[in-house]
Amino acid sequence: MRLMDIVNALSFKPLSELNSDEQLRILSLRNQKEIRRNMYTSHEISADEHSKWIERMKHDAVNRFFAVVLDGQIVGAISLNAISADHRRADWAYYIDGAQQGRGIGSALEFKFLEYVFNETNIRKLNAEVFEFNEKVIALHKKFGFRQEGIRREHIRRDDEALDVCLIGITKAEWQAKRAELVEGSFK
């Protein structure tokens, strides 16, 4: 399947619209070992903790959370965080089911979400924090025009280890230039 076909097949379903089975699917994704490895908190999340998180998120004005749907199945999740209307910026993060990796979904998801953020919201700058050891995701972001803006050394302490975090960002103008390059080039 071509990447643009995957982009067109993907959809984002807001957290508030998920039924109980879909909410449990998000919990099962959040608890996958590889996903937890790349999150700031790496403990296994209980059903009660997950339920409380969902309730908080439903009433949160500065964070938005979506299930990522492909062919009617939830294959991941994506969030827009720390949304600042005044500064027209936000942070984002996502994860994809380990069983779905390697199929181009990450690239398609990145393309589609950048389109959403810069065409359907008032955001002009999108940021992300990625563990420095997660070189694949850093490279993927850079492929889509993100620039490395710095490193927060020993920023997260997890399992008695201090981890560095790579700060990356992209502006709306940078995305528009990169989008044109991607669509004209090898992204087709």
C-alpha cells in the first residue's frame, strides 16, 4: 500500500468518543512493553488508573487525545499537549501498536497529523520530546522537517537511570515547505 493511501485511510477518533472496548484497547497499547519503554512513565497502567486518566482528559482544555484508526481498528494513539493559544504552539506524542510497526503507518500518521495541526488548528509551532536513545523516531521526525532544538540532559529519571531527551520542533512554514517536497518526491 502506498503511503498516501495509508494517509487517506487513517482517521483520528477523539478520546471522548471512544466506547469502553476502545478505551480498553488504548490501555492495552499503553501497556505494551515497547511503548512503555519510550514513555516518561514506564510502569504498567492499571484499569483504574487508565479510567481516571480518561476522565481527566475529557475535561482538559490544553491537551487533546485521539485513537488512531486504520481499517476500522485502533492501531495507535496520538496526543496534542500543552496547547498554548497565546503562543500558538503545542507539543505532541504518539505510539503505534508493535504488531503494526514497519508498515508505513508511522510515516502516514506523521504526515496526516501535521496536516491536521497546521491546517485545522491555530497552531504555528509543534514540538516534541523524544528520548535520545529513540533514534528511529528522531530520524522520522527529521524526515518530515522537524529540527533538533536541543538536548535536556538527564531530564527524566526512570528505573534509577537518568535519561537525556531530544527537543525537536517544526513551524507551520517549515511544514508547508517540507510537505511540498514530500508530495513531489518519494513520499508518493
